[in-house]
Amino acid sequence: MIELPGSFGGRQTPAVAARKDAAYRKFADELRTMASSIDFKVSSRGWCYILEEHGLTKDKFDLAEARINICRKTGYLPLDFTATDEARVHRGTDGTETDFQLDDELDWIWKDIEEKLDTYAPVRWVDYQHHYVEVIVEKVDLVSLNAPVCKKVHVPITNARGDTDINSKAQMFLRFQAASRRGQSPVLLLEGDHDPKGLLIHDYMRKQFLDLVGLQMEDGTRLEWNPNELEIVRFGLNEDFIRANNLSVSNNLITGSGGDLANPKHPDHKKPYVQQYLAQFGVWKCEANALVTRVNAGQQLMRDALAPYIDLNGVARYEAAIAKARKEIRAAAPNY
């Protein structure tokens, strides 16, 4: 049974400070112990679902997120204890703030060479596949969970965070356009929440691509491909999977903005997509973060979704070609 640290408000006497320190240390130690059995990082929200398996109730999720972040900000946990949203990663550091020594610099250069030899890929993955596949997920936890599965078959995975910006959509459009011109069949796999809007993501995504047709990039490239050629498949979370794996659900339809779609006073309550959801499923939803408690099932769900579109014979031929090329370049490197 997990116990969250209290608020410890009021006068901070030495005794109160000691109790607070002990509570936060105990909480942080419990999180570290749980983290040792997970081979990927989880967001603060994802940790709430893990803690639910240890007695945390849904009404304490927001409080648990806050306590985890306090632990990170005050040193009870490492600052990077939780998963990082790649969309918010800082780029552009030039390294001049570090005082490098010559030996250190040479070590880094050699490590860079070794990495390039290990990742050398003079053949294109796309030449070994009939389909060009990308995956969009709604939560950063699903990236952490599924990245190893997607990496094995060289499929890009993107965290939409509820939506992706127009530049990201345009770049994805151009990749699908290029695939179509190569003669491949473009496929977009979608995995997200089970809620009224989550079940509409298929149509919403296609409309976003259609809205880009005819526009032009800064370098003059035009978005000319017909998105109706794109096969879009929403593969999770679906009710049968949620029930079969006993995933945690919330008995409400509260949105990210705090409104409740189940409330007749909500401006969207009477819209067809909400009424259809209520008629079919009732008042409950399931956040995709819940998958962090079912790692094997979650990764198998991704494998099953990818399977119809990945040519395993092509995978074997590609990997053999890559292995041969890397052996050749390693043999040639010393002479060069």
C-alpha cells in the first residue's frame, strides 16, 4: 500500500521538518525500488497508474503527480527520474560551456567514430519493404513503451501529445508523399486513449492531412500527394483489450481542460460523437498511460498492429546487407 507524503503545512518546526523529510525519503525509495523493475522511463502521469497497482486511488492521481515532481525538484529523486517529452528537448548547445581536455576530446572523437561504424547503413530500409509505416501515439509513455518494438523494424514513432503541430504534420505528409512516389503503400498506425475524441482520431488525422494539400514549404516543395491513399489504422486502446488486460479506467468523461462530456451542460455533450460514445460504452474512459502497468501486453499490441505491414523476409535481407556493409567498412577503416 503506497502512502503519499502529506502537505506538512503550518509552522515548520524541527520535528515537522524531520517527519516531512522521512515521508519524502520513504516515498522516493519506494519509487526507486519500483523503477528498478521497469526497463524504460515513465512520465509523472504514468507513475500514477503504476502506483494504482499499489493502492493509489484515482482521486489521488493529481496529488501523486505533484508529490513526484516535488521529489524531483528537491533532490529526493533525480531530476530526470521521469520520461522526457522529446518535443520539449533543448537543442542547439554548442559545448563551449565545458572545459574539455585534449585526451577527453580525442576519446569522444574515437567514440563518435565507433558509433558511426556500428550504425553505418549504406542501404535503405525502404527498399526492402512494400509498405512505409509510421506510428503516432498520444502519450509520451507509449513512446517509451513501444520505441524498442518500433526500432527493431525501423518504424518511426511520434508522440502527438493530443495533437501534433502543423510543421510535424507537413514533414510526415512529405514522407508519405515520397513513399507513394517510390511505389510503397503509406500506412499510419494510431494508438491513444479510449474516450470520445480518441475514437475519432482516424477521421481527424485524415482531415488534417487533407487540409495541407496544395501548400508549399519554404524550399519550394509542394504538398501534392492525395492523403486518401493513406491507410490509417487505430489499433488501441479498444474496449476488448482494456477488459482482457484489466486496465485501469476512470468512471467519468472529464477532458484535459477540466470539462465533463457526460454533463448535459457541457457544450459538446449533445454532439453526435459524444452521444454515440455514451450509447455504446457509457460513462468511462481509459488513458493510454495505463499500458505502463501491462508492458508485455502493450508491446505485443504494437507488434500485432505492425505485423500486417512489415515484410519479415525483407527485414532479414536488409539486416544481412547492413551486416555485410559494416564488416567491409570496419575492415577498410584502419587503412584509411
